[in-house]
Amino acid sequence: MSEQAKRIGDTLLRVEGITLSFGGVRALNDVSFEIKEHEILAIIGPNGAGKSSMLNVINGFYHPQEGTISFKGRERKRMRPYVAAKQGIARTFQNIALFKGMSTLDNIMTGRMLKMKRNFLWQALYWGPALKEEIENREFCEKVIDFLEIQAIRKTPVGRLPYGLQKRVELGRALAAEPEILLLDEPMAGMNVEEKEDMCRFILDVNDEFGTTIALIEHDMGVVMDISDRVVVLDYGRKIADGTPDAVRADQQVIDAYLGVSH
Amino acid sequence: MIYREAGQFKSSYGADQAIFPILQDRIAVAIMLAIAVVVIPLVAGPYWLETILVPFLVFSMAAIGLNLLTGYCGQLSLGTGGFMACGAFFAYKLSTAFPELHIVLVFLLSGLGTAFVGILFGIPSLRIKGFYLAVATLAAQFFLVWMFNKFPWWNNYSPSGVISAPPRAVFGDFYLTGTQATPEIKYLFLLAFVSVMALLAKNLTRSRIGRSWMAIRDMDIAAEIIGIRPLFAKLSAFAISSFYIGISGALWAFVYTGSVEALAFDINRSFQVLFMIIVGGLGSILGSFLGAAFIVLMPIFLSNAPAALGLHISVELVSHMEFMIFGALIIFFLIVEPSGLARLWQIGKEKLRLWPFPY
Ligand SMILES: Nc1ncnc2c1ncn2[C@@H]1O[C@H](COP(=O)(O)OP(=O)(O)O)[C@@H](O)[C@H]1O
Ligand SMILES: [Mg+2]
């Protein structure tokens, strides 16, 4: 943990005054925080607090009514998700969003989409530069597959995989893009203890080996306290605390709003 | 014990990515090609070549085109007939306006023209999906056939509204169209042309663009978040699909029937090709061929089988039976095996790989 703390750099992403409503429902209300380079930030809060909505705002899937987001110093108000992807923002979903009809390998190769440049005429020939590109990217994806220890299911259609493995493949697909920031929406939800431990290890290793900045939503407080450098707490669309795990755990407002209620 | 991949280790990702990674498959494909090129033209009579193999190859082309759009990219289209009509009439206008243009170039250019029409009618797919998109493509179907029927410019003011392919040679004296064309040349030309086009389609589906289509098909929201632009993915699928379907329409008019009117490409044609890919296998190039073979062969089988068994069934009943069997099969494939005959073929191969030890 201390070694990680040393690596943490400047602000990579800053959200400021984000307000997002759906009709009458205010999912987010004037929320501001920042994510620093190389850190692991946990976003916690009760169900319906607006956590998933926050990630959706960051990667351009929802457009907030108010507020701005600056990523790598560039400020923006609206953008399409694929532009966010191009700038280096990757994510996984609370309800797995894999390409069910495709194999594990194809899912991960699809995650590498933006690294491939050859036009469709070359692809139709599948030869020369296009073949070279395909093989080079396959090699990278194989590294991701080795890293996540999913070699055995490489060619299996992901629709047939158990839940825990699907979550892992989804992480692989996000990693294949070599993102600068990785947004994980409840990566451990519905997993057993062993699967959770594996997933924690993968997240820490990604952060450690590739220096990827990570923002994750998690309910398991044990996990949050263990792996995150900093914690942001949301409640009813507002930010109620922001600090180190220990500081947040001691915060009276957090205890009242969140830790106090069992769930 | 014969069909084994044991001992065949793939030492590179390139080898692993091959279409036929198993040696026995490659041998089988080579043998099949040899039969198709050498044996069939020798033993098959003109009836077989002209009424079965030629339409089979033309339909395969159309089925590949529709499969790229519907099977791979998930965009349901009922406009196949209309796009085939585009190909046929574009080819007719091109070959009569520029008689010196090589016939293969005529086919490719009419495919290109159809691709643009496909993009145009694909634009609604950016907003609507599934059933509603199908209705929009249905509008394309009716509009296109109406247009080719309505304006005599398209058939060079022929009083019957029928277009007849002018005689053209692939090279030298080898006439592909017109009265001098022989069934053998038609068949061999189509075999080569459709095989190459199928290979290119297969390559697309195992490359980046094919993966972007499948991603849009399986979950468009996640696809966009990965960096796939839905606009580009969908319109490229419409374009390339229409390119194939347009060429198949040109082949239909020029090589298969020789003369045709716009009504040959009505809504029934669209459904026929759609049934091919459902029965053959959505999202499979091999399935496009299997489906085309099935739908070309089945009516012939049905009209001959009862007689061969000594039964006397009226022609009317046969055509009713055809509908019933199609209906049943389509329901079967949609519900039980959406990946079609291609999947059954694969399951068969997997079983064979383990045979005779099932565990
Ligand atoms: N697409 C949407 N349409 C309407 N309401 C939404 C939508 N997404 C989220 N919400 C609402 O916003 C609030 C926050 O939801 P969410 O961000 O999913 O919370 P969390 O992830 O913290 O559980 C909830 O009240 C939810 O009903
Ligand atoms: Mg959520």
C-alpha cells in the first residue's frame, strides 16, 4: 500500500459540479471529486445512490445537465462513449455486457479494436499488413488471457461460461484496450470468496504492473478497505465523504448514512 | 480414429487463426474443390448444371450478403430482392451503355452501386432496430421494385419490361452470357467467382470489421463503449452486404436466367434468401452455402421423391407440402438451433473427433 501511495501522481480526471436527472429523479446532485494518476479509487454508497450513473457520466454514456469533466487536463461537457474509449477510458458493467455469441478470445480481440488500423480491403485479403496486425494484436490478447488465467476457455462462446468467469472475461476485454483509466462497476458482485480474492489480485496487479488508474464500485467493505487508496461516498446522489479508507470509515456522516445500515 | 487433431500442434497464432486448422479438413476441402472443378462438369448434365448448380451458386452469393448484415451484424433486412434488382438493372444499364466494359467489371460495379443504395436504406438502422428496421427495409424492397418497373429507362424502353443479358465473354470465346454461353462455362465461372467472394467474406468476418459487426449484434451499448462507432459498423455492414447481394442479382439476370423482369425480385425473393440463412445458419459463411443448397434442392427432391417411391401426388399437393415443410423447418431452426445446419455440421464433426470413444 505504501509503495503504491508513492506512485500516485497528479489529477488524471476531475468531475466538477455534476448534476444528472432522469425526469424528476435526481441521480446525481452537484458531485465533484478527482481521480489521481495510478490510484485505486473506490466509490461506495447504498443502492440507488448514483454510483453507476457516475461511471456512465464519466465515459460519456449519460450526459449530465450540469457540470464538467476534465480528463488529462481537457475539459468537456458532452461526448460519445466511443470518443471516451479513444481517449483511454475503459469500463466493465454491473450487469455483464459481453458479446454473448462470440468466444472469449473474440471478445478480448474486440476490446483491442482501437489499436487496429488496417482498412477493410486489407482485412478482406487477410494477408500482408492486415495479417501481421491481426497476429500482433492476438499476441497482446494472449498476454491478457495468460494474466487472467483464462487460457482454457479461449475458444468458448462466453454465453456458456459461468458468471464469475464472464466477469473475468469482461475485465480482459477492458484491459485489451490498454486504458489509462479503468472503471469497474461492482467487479466482485455475486462472486464467492475465492473468486473475489482472484479478482482483487487481478485488480491490484493491473494497477501495479501497468500503472492503470482504477475507479471501482464495490459493496464489500472488507475489499474496499483492503485495496483502495481513496474512497468517495455517495448517498442520494450527493457526495458525503472523500478520503482515505480509514478516514472514511471513521466519518460520522458515513456511518449514519451507509455503514450504519446493514444490507 | 481418422479425424484427429491430436499431434497437430499449432506453433503460431497465424496457424491457429487459419480457416481450416485441422489437416484432415484441409485435405477434405482440396478434394471437394477438385471434384467441383473436374468431376462435376464432366458428369453433371446440362440439367443439373443449369437448374441446380448455377442457381445454387447465385443464391449462395445472395445468402452470404444477407448473412453479413443479418447474421453477423444483427440487422434484419427484408430488402434482399430489391437489392438484387438493383444489381441486375445496374448491370444491364452498364453493359448496354458501355459494351466494351468487361463483364466481371460490370458485376463488380453494379455491386458497388448497390452498396450505395444499401447505405442509403441502411440509415434508418441508426435509429431503429428489429421489427421496425425490418419494416423500413420492406419499404426499400417495394420502392426499388416499383422504380425498376415504373421507369422504362431501366430496361432501355423494352415493351415487355424484360431485360436480356447481352452476350459477353469472360475471355476469348468463352461466352458467359447470351445464347452462346454453355452451362459448363457458367458453372465454372460462378464456382470460381463465388468461392473467391466467399473467402473474402470469411476474412472480413474474422477481422476487426467482422468483430465490430458481431459486437453491435450482441450488445450495441457495450460495443460503443469499447470504441466501435455504431454509425460506421452498421452502414459498413449494409454496404458490404448490399455489394454481395447486388452482384448476386446481376449474376441472376445475366448468368442464371439470361433475361428477367423486375418482378422476379419481389418480396418472395427476400424471404427465400432469409430462409436460406435461417436454415443454413445465422452468422456462418458455410451456413449460407448449406442453406442455399437446401432451398434449391428441396423442391426438386419433393417433386421427384414421391414418384420414385411409386406414389402419385398432385403437383398442387407438392407445392403445399413445400410450404409446410419450410414452415416447420424454420420454426425448428429458429427455436431449437438458431445456428442452423452449419451448427449441426459442427456438432457432427466434434462427435467424429471423439469417435469411437465418446468420452
Ligand atoms: N437510465 C435511467 N433511467 C431512469 N432512471 C435511472 C437511470 N439510470 C439510473 N437511474 C436512477 O438513478 C438513480 C441512481 O441509480 P444508479 O446510478 O444505478 O445507482 P447505484 O449504482 O448507486 O445503485 C436510481 O434512482 C435509478 O433509478
Ligand atoms: Mg449500480
